Amino acid sequence: MATDGFVTCLWFDGKAEEAARFYTSVFKDSSVGDTTYYPDDAPGAQAGTALTVDFTANGQRFVGLNGGPEFTFNEAISFQIMCEDQQEVDHYSARLIEDGGEQGPCGWVKDRFGVSWQVVPEAMLQMHRDPDPAKAKRVFGAMMQMHKLDIAALEKAYAGE
């Protein structure tokens, strides 16, 4: 394993292994790696339970840490999923909210573990970057009215329809 680069550590309250299995089922280019376990004398933890689980999701390395209830996820940190088409938007939105997650505004979702994700169509970013401020403003206004993002509706707003 390389020692350079970034690895995202996600703090869970006993659900790191479940989360790793879930994320690797949602994203391609994913796998679960090594798991470490709490030793016999670990304070506040049952010996032999998972301490960390390494996994890769969509080619990105993560470590899930079963650190306890002290810290929880919030929207201050989120992961953006760049989507090529509506099928990808629909897939990631549906999969990430299954079994207790929730769809939020403007393409944001929160999964059942409390991790926030932004399901973003690449086409929307291109429309937002248009040098015509009226087009970009219409796309922004349409996006603000949506929960799961709808590329066709964003394109209509972009065109002024």
C-alpha cells in the first residue's frame, strides 16, 4: 500500500464493516480490504470487534473507524459524485438513500450512516459555467427547486423554456 496521497477516514459507531460493504456495493471499482480488531485491553471496546476496515469505493481509498458515539457526520463535509447522465443520477440517489437514508435539496442525499453526498450531473456544471449569466441563473433557480436533480428539466431552464 502506498504511503503518499490522501485516505479519507470515516468515523462510525460500530458500523464500519457494514458501511464498507454498503459503499462497495454502490460504487464500481470498489473492494473491501484489511480489517484490524480491538485488542483485549482496549478501553470502551469489546475485544475482537472491528477497529478499522480499509475499503476502496469508486477508486478512492477509505478507512472506516469504529470510534464510538462521540462524533457524528454532518453536512459540513460531503462527497460529490460526478454523473455522466440521468441514469447515474438516479442510480446513486436511489442506492444511497435506501434503508434509511434521505433525499435532500439540490441533489444532496444523506445515507443511512449519516454521510452526505452530492449527486451532481456534469451537464449541470457546464450550464452553471455558461458565460451568459441569464442562462446560469435560470439553471441555478431550477436546481434550487429540485431534490433529485433532473437533467432534462435543467436543460429546459437553461434554454429558457
